Amino acid sequence: MSALDGIRVLDVGLLVQGPQAGQTLADMGADVIKVELPGMGDQARWIPISADDLRAPYFEGCNRGKRSLTLDLRTPAGRDVFLRLADTADVVLTNFKPGTMDEWGLGYEALAARNEGIIFAAGSTFGTKGPNASQEGADLAGQAAGGLISTTGVDGGPMTPVGVTIADHIGSQNLTAGILAALFARTRTGRGQSVEVSLLGGQIYAQASEYSYCLMTGENPGRSNFGHPLLPVAYGILPTSDGYVALVGVLPDRREAFFELLGLPELIDDPRFVSPILTTPLRLELFELLREATAKQPTAYWVDAFAEIGVRRAPVNDYLTAAADADVLANSYVVELPDDTGESKRVVGSPIFLSDTPTSPGVRAPELGEHTEVILLELGLDWDEIAAMRDEGTI
């Protein structure tokens, strides 16, 4: 048994923010029907690995375990079918531009008038209020407007976006959390509700500590400078002879062993570094000395050596290395599973462990419209009606 057995979700999402929330619910056992525009589908289908390899990582990474229904919601027939589907659903999730579903007569009020228990979960870029509420955007807009990009790099150097769609991912997790809370509330009230999240709001909340510093002091925290601006200790990444190692702080009772290990015993009593709290200039000065030492040995050496003296650390892995990491594999964060054709595939597993109702990650994403006829037949349409809808371009 899965946690969300019996829950039906209509996923009207694009790219990452909406679809990844739907995939998380699918991992938890929900029946997630991905509703896509005929002939086009989710835009993520059109971001291939390369011109020669048309597989789509964004689509595969956010839509595994779902069923795909093609349906043009802009047409009267498509709208009517969606309303009938919504009557059978628990959740509708979307990250269309705010107001789009309302324009089609498919917003929360319209759905709730027919299905009191429906939960309508919507993700946006800038939120549903304010001067930019109607503006479209994507992950980069969330990173930029939310302040994340301003923290990257070093003082005086260029800023850079984070190399993953982190604003989208955080938005999707907030959307999932809101949906689960609304499902729980419904068990007490019998009523659904609307849920709203945004990329901008998710970025602000994800940086709550840094924003709290800003609101308390009236100052920006500053750049990461290979570590973190609010952690003025030995906390950051250091070069090794074959890569980098992350040094996750050195507690006072480990200082002597740490400096001895690095061959820098003279720093034990150096008045600049005696205090565990360092100014940013002093931290950078210390790290310049540490870099010379750590660059003499490979990453694996430092990972083991730091562990032996009780200093927290981690290798700075690339994706290929992390995907083969013993901890990643032991916890099923990357898994190898057979798909419905018997082909074995390596996929990203669920990061959530539930002891009594375990998650079950899907192995593959659906082909565009793969389950259209099955879903429409389940809804009560007959083959003649389905053929007519196909001829009209509705499905």
C-alpha cells in the first residue's frame, strides 16, 4: 500500500515546477494524469540532450510514473472532458500563467462548484499579487528576483546562476507540501481549497536565514566566497590534487589536530585564527593558507583524513561520481529498475522514505497521449466519441 493510494491528480503542468510536484505525488502512489496539448505536449519534451539525441532529460526527470492524456483545454469539448475528469479527481495542479485556467473556465471556483473536495494547486513565477503577477517566467527569473544569484561567486567577481533549476525544484516541493496539507485538512472539513506557491516566494523562504540577517541588520549578507557569508568559520571548499573537498567547519576541540594534519602547526596559536569566529577577510586569508596544503593530496585522502580526526567533510562530486556513490546507492537515491518492457533503466529515486507506505518511483515518463483512449474510456466515453474528438483535434 502507498500513502496516496486512491488519490487522483490532474497534472496540467509544464517543465519543472508543476510536473515535479506531480511526480512526487506519483511516487507516493497517486494516479497522476498528465494533461497535455495535442501534437505539442509539455515544453520539456522539446529540450533534448542534443540535436542527435532527442531524449529529453527535463521531461524524463519530472514525469515518470504518470499517464498522459492529450486534451485541448481551449476547446468546448476539451473543457467539458476536463470538467468531467475533475469531478473524479482530488487534485488539479498547474503552473500556467496566473489566470489562464480561469480564462478557460477551469479555475478553482468553477471546479469547486462541481466538486467541493477538489484541491486546486497553482505555481507561478512572481506570485498572484503585485505588479508582475501576470508575467511569465522560469527558473532563472526566480533565482534572479529572489536574490540567490547575488550570493554566488567571490567579491569583485561575476555572479552566476546556480547550475540547476533550483527555483523550480523548490517551487515544486512547496507545491507538494501545500497539496499534502490541503489533503489532510480535507479529512477534517470535507472541503478542498486552493493552494498557491511561486518561484519568488520559494526563493525567499529557502533563504530565510540570509533574509533574516538582511532584515535584522539592513545589510546584504554578501557573496559566498567559496563558503557562506553567514558562517565565518572554517567552512567552504578547498582544492585537492585531483578535485575539491568540502570542509564543513572545524570545532574548537579539533583545531590542533586539524592544523597538525595539514602540516600547519604554526597556525594553532596564530592570533589571527585563534577565535572560531572570523571576519570574511580573515576567513579568506585562512583559506588561502589551507589551499596550499590541501592541494598536495587527492580528495579521497582528505575525506578519510578529516574523518579520522572528527572533522566534518564531503567530497565535491560531479553527477557521474555522485550517481556511483555508495551512500547514494545504499539509500536508493539512484536506482536501477525494469520498465514495463523489461528494459532496465537507472533513474533518480525518491528522496523520501516512508516505513509503512513506501514510495515507488516510476521508471519512465509516458509518450505523448499514450493513455488518452484508456482514460477517456474510463470516463465513460465510447469509441465513436473518442474518434470524433480526435478528428476535431481535441485530443
